[in-house]
Amino acid sequence: MLSAPNLDYALLAPIMIILGGALIGVLIEAFAKPAWRARLQLVISLAAIVISFNQLVRVRNDGSSIAAVTSVSVDGAGMFLQGAILIFAFLGILVIADQDNFAPQASALPGSAEEAAAIQAGKQQTEVFPLTMFAVAGMMLFPVATDYITLFVALEVLSLPLYLMAGLSRRRRLLSQEAALKYFLLGAYSSAFFLFGAALLYGYSGTISLNGLTDAIRGNTGNDVFLLLGIIFLSVGLLFKVGAVPFHSWKPDVYQGAPTPITGFMAAATKAAAFGATLRIFYLGLDAAQTSWKPFIAVISVITMIVGSLAAISQRDMKRMLAYSSIAHAGFVLTAIVSLSENALSASLFYLFAYGVATIGAFAIITIVRDSAGEVSDVNRWIGLGKKSPLVASVFSLFLLSFAGIPLTSGFVGKFSIFSAAYESGNITLVVVGVLSSAIAVFFYLRVILMLFFTDATTDSISVVIPSILTRISISISAIFTITLGIAPSLVFDIAQDFAYFLR
Amino acid sequence: MTISTNLVYFIALPLFSSGLLLLLGRKADKWGHIFATLVSASVFIIGVIEFFAMQGREGEARAATQKLFEWISVGSLQVDAGLLLDQLSICFVLLISGVGTLIHIYSIAYMSHDRDRRRFFAYLNLFIAAMLLLVLGDSYLNLYVGWEGVGLASYLLIGFWNEKPAYAAAAKKAFVANRVGDVGLSLAIMIAFTQFGTVTFAGVKEGASGASAGALTAIGAMLLLAAAGKSAQFPLQSWLGDAMAGPTPVSALIHAATMVTAGVYLITRSNFIFDASPTAQLMVVIVGAITLLFGALIGTAKDDIKKALAASTMSQIGYMILATGLGPVGYAFAIMHLITHGFFKAGMFLGAGSVMHGMNDEVNMRRYGALRKVMPITAATFGLGYLAILGVPPFAGFYSKDKIIETAFDSGGIQGILLGSITLLGAGITAFYMTRVMVLTFIGTKRWDEKAHPHESPFLMWAPMAALAVGSVASGFLLNSGSALVNWLQPVVNANQEYHSGHLLPPIVVSIMALTVVAIGVAIAVLKYRTVPVVAPENVLGITKAARKDLYQDSFNEAVFMRPGQKLTAGLVNTDYKVVDGLVRLVGWVVQISASNLRNIQNGYVRSYALIMVLGVIALIAAVWMVTL
């Protein structure tokens, strides 16, 4: 006799509202007139996000470890990240709404007559909106999932729309499609690792839930080979998503090829979701086995910080440079996993939020720096931008300074808290490497700022288009967050501290 | 128990208006100046309301605080962004916003031909916001934020006409001198934190009673250095004269009435440090005494009207600093002189601006003369300020300056006689150079350029001058009647009634001595400047030559700091290039090689990426295997 599982709908509602919004979006694609679609989609998406966020705020004190039997645990850290992802989605959708970044008809071959006709007809690929919403739903589920199956489903729900959206760029379409295909192939490949790891851990503990895994480790009931291999394979799947070295190779190519608004959204939100799941698995499921995974995660963290910072130096493309910067940042957050303390958890929550907001802002600015052939991401072409568009250049510099972790920006507070947590937990090596690679990183951020402001322009074909009001709002909010959190970090830091717990 | 009120408007209003004017750009050109003036006036009105509210409360409850937010919370360093409005800060709030509003009104007319008038007003309001934060912060760290903010606003305003290289250089000089002082302030904060574990005024005050003499002296010395930088005191005085490059209303507001007095505020606010450290107090007194004479001497030889007034400002702040070194009652008199000085010096600067306005921006007093006939209102308001600074009864300076001279005499022993004499001598020199300014500008024969057609300034300019002149006349009497200010400030500075007992010389004797010295100074100046050559004569006394060159302050700085500094940096650069850079270049080379090698790995082929991942997994397995087995 099977009884119906007990579901806590109030806690699941934020995810379901987003899914509902996505489904309405699909219906709009089917039934609404093309001329109306973009506007309707935008309204529906933003409304769903706002309602979902509101619901999240309402239930913020009702965290439960059995929101859906033993599969979903909506707890503090999970809710914080869900909220962060919703904010990223809001900011991201505002930039995505500028349809000039997307191919008019993704199915038309690049350079074909069909494509020309689609451009002529002013067609729009408004499916981006529901795709984004599906991805958001997956991202919200990923950090609260507590068994391998739900984790895997969430991983795929968040990934599949992203693979697709990566190929939708309006310009340099071949590059974009290549990026999408690479992302898909490697993503599928890493999912296989993840699934294999899950299978091994199931073999070890005889259960699919993280709690069961902990009990098995505590009770020392299984075969350690399964456990170790399982941890490694599962980690590979997660480390791929966060872009840790050596599982990072997709990142520069995909970041560069994907439409820039998508890059910004994905860089911020995917990272938050993937780190959410990673933190949960290591803090909750595997903390009893910490002696076996801490060393190799520490090594990966070190390599990731160094490689990310070093490789960023030699980049000529703004988006690739930010991709490597994102890799380096992944390394910084990995130190928080090794630290395995409550302070480290709250620090990484804050960090993910601060980094995500600045990332969306930075990529949004890249979308508006264009020449006649579209967006210009060649670093050298940005020379002298500070003279032509001081405001845009200043805001971009603000985001770079935040990435670099210069005081009075949110990035400084994030880095400072994450490194001090690592220091407290005794991981001095990680702190030293982190600070050193931050120093290397400052070099390439400052180089860009120097180019923007202190080098005379050589070409004058590059210009800043006047951003749509939505993009402008998104950039402004990001900039305000970045400054505010630098000056008064406690506004969000206190929340992160209150929410820095996982429910078993 | 202190009460909590909403004080954030004081800072938020001007800050917001400043940001708005800067962001809106040319769109706000039409109404920006009016808007900024209204904001400044409303801050003044809020200040007045708070002042009366404060009078309605008694004793301890007079001070009001507000915690804005938790600012820094790192380990044992807990700093809240908080505001404190007490008897001391309200004086400054009223002075800053009151004089500030008058100068806003004046600037509407004065800057009316400048195409960047809106930007000017934006900077003015930025200054007001920063200055109010400086005096309202409840901890040294909050004060520091305002301290840097006024430095920034001052820099922006001195260099407002930065198309002229000399003006930009003046802005830079002010910036550098202030930076030296700022280091002092930050060191003081750090020492205070290591000693007391807190940087709030209340916390440091509590800790100061049990602290070692060495620590207190160190903090006091560093605070003094900070005060010297901001208030143009010896040895960091050199920037103030050059700062006159800014528009005249700026000189009146920032470089006469408010910002340059921040050092006096800092020392008064830190009275618990200085009262507990006689050594630090002695240093304060010495610095004040030197600057007092130094500024006065420079003032005797300047032909540029604004630079003469700047030298006078330096000298008058010297009086205030000296007073703050004289113990509890000195603080109150320093603040009294600060307020009266704020009126008469701002009034005289505005008068100078009015003269320049009528004389095609001519600043050389040898090109003025007999202006009282064509600019009667300016001459009258300037004249009232003149009487006030001389200390002629019953004008404002009489009350405040004589009190400082008395207190100096009362400080006891040889020191008292020495300090009293210096302050008396300073008063005499002040009378000389101010009379010189007066005679050269408004009296005598006209020596104008042919193209000059001097005329009285418009209403918007003379009205603020008149208002300040009223202050120059009445403020001293009002503040002194019934020891109003001394009693008012008593809870902050502990100035008990000690003033009324045990005078070395009776006040009336001091006043007579001071007036005699002043009369001598006036007489010399009148006799000496009956005729004024248009070109400054060359065969003059050595002291005049020296004073013309600012007593060689720039040459001194260049010889003692700049040239050795340059040699040192040249040497360091050389070492840096050969040794440090050599290493860095080596590192950089390694970094670049590894970076380009990393690029090679990133070859774009999915199969290679997949292979890298597999190799990574194998490496992980191997590593874990080796660790666990």
C-alpha cells in the first residue's frame, strides 16, 4: 500500500511559481501574436519572479528539512540562494529583454537567405524568456535538493535551457553555435560523471538520500572504495558546473560564444546554484568523510585560483577575460568548502550574491559597447572609452574593482570574509594562495581600467549605444548593490549569517 | 542618558542634492543654484529647530545620538555609523549651514557668469555634507570619513578653474599637505584602537582616564598633526595661501569660516586626550603660538588681498589652536573665537570678492585705493569686520580674542607671560596688516587700472555681507553675555568656572594693553601707507622680503622635504628598477610564459577538453588512492 507523499506546498511554491511562469510563457509562444510576445513574456517573467520572491520572503522562517519527503530541504542556505537566484534572474531578464542580442530565428542557417529574411521581418526569438524561467526553476531546486535523483533532475533542468540559449547569439553565430554544442557535449559528459558518482554512493550506502549517506559514513557500513570513487565522480560533475580547474575548459569558449546577456545571467545564477548544491553535499552529506575529500578539494581550489588568475592575463577578449576571472572566483569559493565552518558558509553565501550582481552588471555593460557590426568584446578596442562615455566606463570599472576585491566594493567584503573564515579554520596555505592570486588578478583588472581612462583612443569606431531603459535599470541596480554592500556590507551580511545553516 | 533623534537629514539632504546636480548635468543648469541654496537653507532651519529642541532638554539629555547602521564588524573592531549632536556639534552645524547658506546666496550672483555654476554649487553642497558629517560623527572613524570628504571638496573647489595650471597645482599642494595631516589622523585612530579597543568618542573618553601617558601623548601628537594639516598650522601651513586660487566664496566658506577650523574642532572634541597629557598640550600651544606669529608676519607683506586675508586666517586659527592647548576653559574660548572669526573673516572675504567683482578680478591691493566712494556698502561691511578682527570693543573679536589673551597670561609662570606676550604682539601685528589692507583698498588715492570701472555689487552679494557684518558686530557680545557659550559647552569640555578665579592680570588691564598694542599697530600702518606706490618697492627690510616670500616656507619645504625626497625616490626608483623590478620582471616573465602555455591548452577542441577532464579525474583518483592507502 503506497500513501501519498507529504508535500509542503508553501515551501515549494517559489519554485512552482517560476515553473508556472515558464509554462505560461510556452503558451504565449503558441497563441499570442508575434508583435505582442516580447512584451507579454517580459511582464509574465518579471511577475513570476516577483511573486516567487515574495512567497520566499513570506516563508523565510518556516524552513523544513522535509519540504518534499526526503528529497527537498528548504533551509536557510537554500532559501538565501533561492532569493539570490531570483534577484539574478530579475536583473538578467531585464538585460535579456533587449532582443537585439539574440538571433531573429535560431533555426535559420547563419548567413542564409532565410536569416536575412528573418532580420528583414524583424522576427524575435522570444522563447528565451520561458527557457530562462525553466533554467531558473532548475537553479532554485538544485541547492535545496537532498537526494541524488532530485539533484540530477535539477541539474538537467537548469542545464538544458542554457545549452540552447548559448547558441542564440545574433552576431558571430557560428561561434555561438559552436559554443552551444561544446557546452552541451561537455555538460552531458560531466552529468554522466555525476550520475556515475551517485550510483557508486548508492552502492556504498544503499540509499539515495544525503542523510542516508551521512549515516552510512558514520556507521562505517560500506565499502570505502565505493565511497571514495563516488565522492570523486560526484565532485567532478559539480566542479564542472562551477568551473573549477581542470574541469573548466568549456567556460571561456561558452562565455565568449553565448549571447552576452545569457553569459551574465548564467555566470551569476549557475554559479550560485551549483555552489549551493556543492556546499550542501559537502557540508551535509560528506562532512563525516572530510578527511578523504578535503585534501583534493583544497588542491583543486589552489589550482583553480592560480590558473584562473594567470590565464586571465593573456586574454584579448573581454568576455574570455571575465570567464577566467569567474574561474578564479570559483577557486575562492572552494576555499570556503574546505574551511567547513559556519562563518565560511555565510561568507560564501555573501560572496556568491555580491559576485553575481557585479557579474550581471559587467556583462550588461559589454552588451552596450558596440560598433557597426555589433558588440565589441576585444579588449584593445575599449581603449579610451573613459573619455567618450565616462559614466559607462566608470561603472564598468566599479564592477572590475569589485571583482578585484578593492575596499569599498562588495567584492572586498566577500573576499575578506571568505579568507578570514579560511584563516580561522587553519587553512593558511589557501589564504596565502588566495591573496597572491588576487594580487595577480588585480593586475588585469587594473590594466583594463588603465586602458579605459588613461590611454588615448586609437580607433573611434567603437561607441556606447544608449542602453534600453531595462538594461539601464539592471546596470544601475547592480552598481548600487555593489557600492552599498561595499560601504554597508552588514545589510546583506547579517542576512547571510542568519541564513547560514543546513537542515538535516 | 542621551536621546535618539533623526539626524541623518543633516547629511543626506546636501549629499543628495549634490549628487543630483552632478548626475543631471546641464539639464539642471537653470535651477541648480536655487535648489542647492534652498537645501542649504533648509539644513540651517533644521539646525535651528534642533538647537531649540536641545535647549528644551536639560543636562545630559541635551546630546542626541543616532545609530545609522552597523558599519564595520570585523573581529574585535566594531564600528557603527552613528551620529552625535551635542552642544559642541550644534555650534558647528549652525555655523556651517548658516554661513554656508549666506555664501550660497552670494555665489548665485558672484558665479552668475560662470558656465559651470551648477557644478560649483554641487561641490559646495558636497562640502556641506562632508563638513556636517565631520562634526556629527560619533567616532573618530566617522569623523575621518567627513575629514576626507571635506578634503575632497576643498580640492575640487580650489581647482575649480583647473584650466589654469597654477590653480591645478594649488589644488594639488593643498591635497598633499592635507594628506600628511590625514596620516596623522589615521595613526591616531589606530593607536586609539589598539589602546582602548574602540574608536568612538565616548569609548575613548572612558578609556583615556586609565591609559598610559605615553599612549595619550602619542595620540595627542598625531591628532595635532592632523589638525595642523587641515587647519594650515605650522609646519603644514604652506597650502592655505595657494588655496586662494579657488573662487572667492570658497575661500570665505571653506578656507576661512569652516573647513580650516576642523583642526580646532578635532582638538576640542578630543579634550579628554589633551587634558590628560600635558606634553601634548604643550605641543599644541607651541604650534599655535608659532603659527599665530608666522601668519601675522606673512600678512604684513602681501599685496594680493586674498592672500593677505589667508595669512590672517592662518594667524587667527593659530590663536584658536593656542587656546585649545590651555586647558578646559581654553576650549570654550577657542570655539568662541572660531564662531566670531567665522563671521568677520567670511564677511571680509566676501568683501574682497565684491571688490574683485567690481575691479575685473584684480587682486593686487596696490591697484585699489579710495574704493569706499564707489563701493560704500562693501567698505562699510568690510570695515565692521575689520573692527571685529582688531578686537575693538564692542565688536565680536574684542570678546573672543581678549579672552584668549587673558587665558594665555593665566596659564602660569614664565610660560604664561611668554604666551601672553606673543598673543599681544600678534594682536598688534594683526592691527597693522589689517589696517594696511583697509587703507590700501578703501582709503587713500585711486590707483586703478584704466580699464577698471568699479561699482557696488548687486543686492544678492551685499545682503550676505551685511548679514555677516551684523554677526561681526553682535556675536561676541551675545556669546559672552553671562558666559553663555562657556556654560553651554561645559558638559563637553568640562570648562568649569575656573576662569573667574585667579587671574594673573585683571581683565581690564589685559584689554587696555591689547587696545594699546592695537592702536600702535594701526598708527604705524596709517603713517606708513599715506602714499602707496603702484609697484611694490624693492629696498625694504629683510623681514618684509621674507614675509613676501611666505617666510620662505616653500623654499624650506623644497630644501628639506622635496629635494631630499626626490633624491630618495630617485635612488629608490633605481633600486626598484634594478632589484625589485628585476625580480618582478622575472616573475612576470614566468607568469606570461605560463599564461601563454595555458592558452595553448585552451585549443578549442571538445575532444581535448574531455581528455583534460578525464586526466583530471584520473589524477584525483590517483591522489586520493595514495593518500588513503
